[in-house]
Amino acid sequence: MEKWQIELYGTPLWLLKTLGGVSAALALIVFLAARTRFGQEFRHILSLCLTRKSSVKILAALMGMLLLLLTEVRLNVLSTFMSNGLYSSMQDMNIAAFWQFAAMNAGVVLLRTFNGVINDFLDQSLAIKWSERLNFVLTARWLENKNYYRLQMRRHAPDNIDQRIQQDAQDFITSTIEFIRGMVNSVVSSLEFAFVLWGLAGILTLFGFDIPHGIVWFVFIFVIAATFAAMWIGRPLIRYNYENEKLNGNYRYALVRVRDHAESVAFYHGEACENRQLGQRFAAIIRNRWRIARQSVGLSGFNDMFSNGIQLLPIILQAPRLFAGQIKIGDVQQTVQAFARLQKALSFFRLFYEQFTAYRARLERLHGFLQSTRGQHDAPKPDTHHISDGLKLENLTLYRHNGDILLGGFSVALQSGDALLIQGPSGCGKTSLLRALAGLWPFGSSGTLHTPPRADILFIPQRPYTPQGTLREAVCYPDLRPGDDELAATLTLCRLPHLVAHLDETDDWQHKLSPGELQRIAFCRALLARPKVILLDEATSALDEPTEALLYRTLRRTLPDSIIVSIGHRSSLAAFHNRFAEIGEADCG
């Protein structure tokens, strides 16, 4: 049999053997990589996305994708033999052989196309499934244990968490699939086309020395040396790409802040200041981009010079053998194809290195975010006891991030129906006291708390939050389910009758509603939720005194057994409370 027949008929056995060998090699690589920092970070992220049930399905899918990838490599090898026969038949003027090889070439092209379509679909399916799972993990980690709140209170919190969850995660998945596919393709193709080229290569004479199969050794040594050179040139790009992700995220956040605080900026005529600050942030991006550009140009120029300069070598090296009648034009054509495939396969790591630097930065950012959601809850906390009635604080002390005392030795005992007004200078821990009662103070506290369960405590901040969606969802946030009549009546009680007709309309209610309307919606939530303890932090600062009085009286009338704890500076609030606490400078650390 001819060479092309041997290769064609041996394809099924080759696929089975290579599949087993590649699987074993990948298992060994995973085992060794797990000992490196890169491997540990990757394994940590991957393990969070896998369950025992999904692992089996994913393993089966990966084996199928690997088989398709090996089929692609094998078809590329067969294509070189078919091209050899095609060109040789033209040289021999063999019409029958020409049409036979032309038909087989067309068949290989069709098979490669079909194989590529299936492979692309599986790649995208895996990316979508992985993206779905990783997004679930990242958002769950962000939201659990109130990490979204605690992280922004930390001095060294991860920057641009929204970017890490959305952009970095998607790019990480895409690059991972691309890298693994390219790596496997590179290794298998290198071995296969090295064997093909080995059979085509003759003796290479260099500086008077005869080197058997020298063309094979030449391409291996040349490409490996070029790969190490490219890694040395591109190494600084890892740090520059990490900075690029960070700086762009900071710039986007600055733009969002201007949008979210547009009214305040407009009242202050702060356009020039905002423009200056935005310009400074963007200038940092530009400086870093110039660093990336200079390094990338050097790396790209080196890669282009190498890739273009090596293309003529196989023809030059095989031409003497062709002229001597040792090989045919088809062998030269196959040599060119095999050489190009081998050079491309060996160059994968060199060409991918620039992308890998950005990939490494994304991996570090994702791993850093996941690590930041662990182990930050070790600050001391007060002894907390859940009771069914009342609220009691014994010697409650709050600490700053550096361990200094913010508020020391605060004690109070409240019964059902009591209303406590806390007043004092700004910065002495009044709001922090409410955060501690709600379990949100992140920097440590001590003492003893006797409180109802968290579900029976409602916190009303100075600027209440409304989610995206309908007005009904905004009023009933997070999980209130009143009837239409009860909801309409509650809005009317809180002087919001004009909103009843818009309950099922979707809008950006956080910005559409005035601060006063948002504060009245917060009182609606309190009336609907009927909590045992209501914590109000300057909750009526945007309201006129008659509306403030109406809302407090409505709370007292509708929820006579609820305990109210208010923070405020207005003297008018005293009329709606029967207990008072003054936090002065002596109480502050």
C-alpha cells in the first residue's frame, strides 16, 4: 500500500491510541499544575463550579470535544498526503490519479468543515453552561453574608467587583477554552507533523556537517528558541494588563458616579472638577496603554519577523533533492504544508503568550475576589440572644478598623411600644450603633445584645433603596406580598396616593422618585412588614415637619407594640419618642 492508504486505513486505531495517550498526559499535567500558584487558583475557581453530577457530564463532553479535536488534526495530516498525490499525479500526467486525489481532497475538506461546526457548537455550549454556573457562584458569594456591604467597608477591598463578575468571568471562560484547545492541538499536531516531516526530510548539510532529517531538528530548535525569546519580551505585559483591567474599571465607576449624582454635580456647578478628575483617571489609562503598546509592538514585531521569515525555508531546503530527482513536486508541496503546520503548532505558545498575560491577570482578579469573600468575618462580635419581646443593649462597644474605640459602653433596655431617640454630634457612632443592631458593623464590637430575630428588625436609612422593576416591586422590596387594596391604602396613608395608578409601571424609580417620596415609601414598607423593631436613621430628613409628624403618628397607631429607635437632629422628633439617649464626645473613642 502507498503511504496515504496506510495513513487513511490506520486512522481509527490512531484516534483510539492518541485519545488514551492525550487523556493520560492531560491528567499528569493537571496533577503537576496543581502544585503551582496558577494551578491552585484555577483549580479553586473550577471546583466551585462543579458538582458530582455535573462532573460526569462535563467529563463526557470534554472527551467528545477531545475526540473531535484529534479528528481535526488527523484530517489535516491526511490532507497533506492527498495534496502530495494530487501534485504528483499532475507531474506524472496521470489523469485518473489526479481526479481520484481531487475527490478525496474534497471529501477531507467537507469532513473538516462538518467536524469544525460540531466542535464550535460544543465549545460555545460549554462556555454558556460554564458561564451560567460561574456567574451563579460569583453572585452568590458576593451576596452571601452581606459581602457586598462588608467588602465596600474594608480598606483593602477588591476594586471594581462588578467588572470582575461580568467581564473578567466571561473573558476567563473564553480564554480558558481557547487555551486548552490550542495547547492540545499544538502538542498533538507537533508530534504528528514531525513524523510526516521526518519521512519527507533528507540530509541537511550545515557548515560541512551532514544532519539526517535536519529540517525537523531545525524547526524544533528554531521555534522553541523563539518561544522563550517571546516570553522574555512579553513578560511585563502580565503586570500591565492587570493594571489595564483595574484602571478601566475605575474610570467606568467614575463615569457612573457622575450619572448617579447628576443633580448634586449640577447644583454645585462641578462640571470642571468632574472633567478634571475624569481626565486624570483616563490619563492613567493612556499611560498604561502606551506601556502595553510599546511592549506589544516589540512582541508582535518579533512574532511577525519569525513567522514570515521561516516560510521559504522548506522549499529552499527541499529544492536540491527535487532537482536531483530524489523527490517529486508533490513531496515538496507536502513538505511545505507539514512544515507550516508544525511551525504553527510549535508557535502556539509563543503567539498566545500576549493573550495569556491578560488571561493570567483575569484569573488573579477572579481568585482575589473569591478569596476576599472568605475569612473577613473574624472581627469580634457581641454576645447576641434572641428574645420574643423587647430590646436590650448591655455595655455595647464598637471599634474602628484600627481597633480604637468608636462608641464605648452603650446600654439601654426597651420594652414593646417604646420609642428611643438617639442624638449627638456627627461622627460619634450613632449610625454605626444601628448597623451593629442590624448585624452589619464589620470592624468588631463587644457587649451583649438581646434582640428579636433579624427577620423582625427593619432598618430605614436616610436614602432608601429601590430595585429595578415595577413600582410595586420597589414598594414591596424585598419580599412583601400585600394585596392591592392594602398596598393602595398604605400608599395613601403615607401621602403617596398619586403613585397608586403607577404600581405596575417599570422605571428607574431610584432616580425617578424624589428623596421625600423615597422616604415615604420606606415608611410604607414598615407598615406592611410590621416588624418588632424599626431602626430609623435620619429617615425623615427630606420631609417637612407636618409629613414627618403624620408618618410617626401612623407608625405608633398602626404598630403600637413595635419598638422604634430613631437617629435624628431635629428637635421636632422628641414629640414622638418616650425614651432619649444623648451620645456625646465622652462616648466616642
